[in-house]
Amino acid sequence: MEILLLGNEQLRQKAERIKTIDGEIKSLAEDLLDMMRRGKGIGLAGPQVGRALRIFVVHVDKDTPRVFINPSIIETSTETVKYEEGCLSVPGIWADVLRPKTVRVQAWNEKGRPFNLEAGGILARAILHEYDHLEGVLFVDRLPEHKRDWAMKKFEKSRPHVKGKPPQG
Ligand SMILES: [Zn+2]
């Protein structure tokens, strides 16, 4: 399993609902957590590793690792906040993204237990960023046009050898 990069069409598909939270899903959650840690990220979603399923993991500072399966965004605050984001699928690019300040989400964990969570700060941001991956949306899509052009050019320039191809090594 490897992390797919911007330009890979699999990142643009809408992920499918998970029908049964079984051992396979549990081990996918573990793999996602493992790859997220190795990449020094704070979140990773199924589509980023070529599994078009509605699952993502998040682990922010001073919190426990969390697994979200078939998440629903119940509510987001009208108040928005700008914060710098990066993405394991868009390495080397960081940019300010405007998002709701808080989010209320409902999901199932890897044990098949449903939960509700109200989050703010970095946790809310990570949840919204990862949820976007399930919809085929990347953080660069949320940038103002001039900033998005800058990000795309910078990304392509930094990896001309992998443009349009799966990541190497
Ligand atoms: Zn991402």
C-alpha cells in the first residue's frame, strides 16, 4: 500500500459506504494509522491509499488516534477560520485554507460502535480535510484560484518525474 499523489484519478472518486465493519476494515484502519504516522501526518483517508471506502483516521496532538467509518457531517459552524494545511497526497505544499471553526460528526469506530463528536481547533480541521477526501476533494481545491495555480505549479515542478504516474519508491 502506498499513498497516492495529486494527479492520480483515484483521489477524485467518491468513496463508497462500508457495509460491514469486519476484520478487514479493522486492519485497513490500522494500516491507515501506521502510514499516517510514517508520513508524519495528522490524518489519512481510504482513497489516499487506493481504497475508495468511507473511512479515515485522525490523530492530532494531545488526543487519541480516532477512526471514522461512514462519517456524516451533522453540523458545521457558520464561523470560519483560516489555518495552514498540508496533505500527504500533495507533499511539499502548505497553504491557508478557510474552513468552519467547529464541526459535529457522527460515525462508527473500528469496533463497529457508533459515536458523535463535536470538535474544534485542529481536530475539526483534520476531520473536515479527511472528510473531503471521501468526496474526492483535495485541500488545493479550496484555495482561491491564484493560490491554487501557485500550488499546482509548485507541486508539478517539484516532481516532474512522477507527473501523472503513480508515485515511485
Ligand atoms: Zn489530505
